[in-house]
Amino acid sequence: MPIKYIQCNDSIEIGNQVSKLFIDQVRNYPESVFILATGSSPITTYQSIVNDYKINKTDWSRVFTFNLDEYLGLKDEHMNQSYQQFMNVNLFNHINIQKNNTYFPSYKLVGAKYQELINKYHQVDIAILGVGNNGHIAFNEPGTLISEQTHVVNLTESSRQANSRFFDNDINEVPKQAVTVGLSEILKAKRIVLIAIGKAKRTAIERLKQAKDFDPNWPITALTKHNDVIVYTDKLEN
């Protein structure tokens, strides 16, 4: 099935639409399994999920989540920038998910080990992704093999620069390494949802639209190998 592109007015509308996919999934299948992203792209989605929980009390207590990535080597003063903390602050602390059902990649969960942990439950129902300006998804930087599993990655300068806004705009404070779910594991999800907001992501989305096959220079093109992908973008002025 071709990749489906949905253009929304803004990030709020994107969040409302994407959150409905997750909420409906949880209501219909209480033991759903999700791969989750951090960063600015999914924040409105998580806000909408939290709002639904406050109003409708959708039950997340039997849901399992696996995050896409985590920093390595965070300094003590920057532990609030860990992706586990991000998920707690933006989602997990505000719904009734069981924290011991939420997982993050680590030094100990590389290679096939993270996928084996996912397989203990069942296939991932939905994976939510953002995309970097250079086309990376999770921390799968340009040059990543499509067969790659969970692995430690040296972050590119462009990715560290993009994330420096969370570290007082000081790139020297941004960790140089992270551990990330590989492209092969992302592609095992039943459905993939990618959010791309802003002009800086336009080139990556155009590369995906033009791609006929996987191009390792643009990791986002791995999505051409999946049969259920929805890409949400906001309206941009030409």
C-alpha cells in the first residue's frame, strides 16, 4: 500500500489526529504494544492522549511501550534531558500506564536483545516517528544499514546541533552517543506513523516522496519498504 500523506493545519491538529489512532487502538486492544518517539514532533500527540485520559479515562494499564532511543553519557546536571524523563513528564506521569511496562534501549539491550524483549509481548501495533533534517529516524543517521538492529550510534554534529536547544544551546553539553532502535526493528511494526513539522523537515519528506527504494543516505526512505505508513505534515507557505 502506498505511503499515505496527510496535511494538517498545524501541530495541534496533527496531535489530535495521531492520538486518535493510539486511543482507538488501546480501547480495542488493551494489551497493545507501541514504539514511541521523543522530541518536539510527538508532544501534541501526547498532550491529546493525556487530555483524553483526563476526560474519558481510557485504560492504559495493560499497554506496553518501547522507546526508540536514549542518550548515553548524560551528565548528572542534564539527567532531566534523558528520554525516559521526557516520556514521564510528557505522557507516562499523566495516564495510568504501568511504569514497569515501559522500556528504553540501553547498553545492555543492543543487537537482537531489544527486539527479543519486544517479542515477549507481541508485534508492535503502532510505531510513531519524527524525522531529522538530514532524514534520520530515531538516531539512525545517514549511512545506517536497513538491516541494523538496536545499536550504539555516534551522533552527527547536525543532530547534536539540533538537540542543543535542550542543553542551553550549547552543543558541547549534548551527548556524543546514543542507543537507538534499528531500521529493521522499526519496519516490523504493523503500522508506522511519522510526524514532520516545519520547513526544516521539507527536504526529508520530499526525498521520501521521490524514493522508489531505500537510500542509506536518507534513512527515512526505509519507510518505502513498509505497507502501512502514514505521514503527517503541517501546512507550509511556499
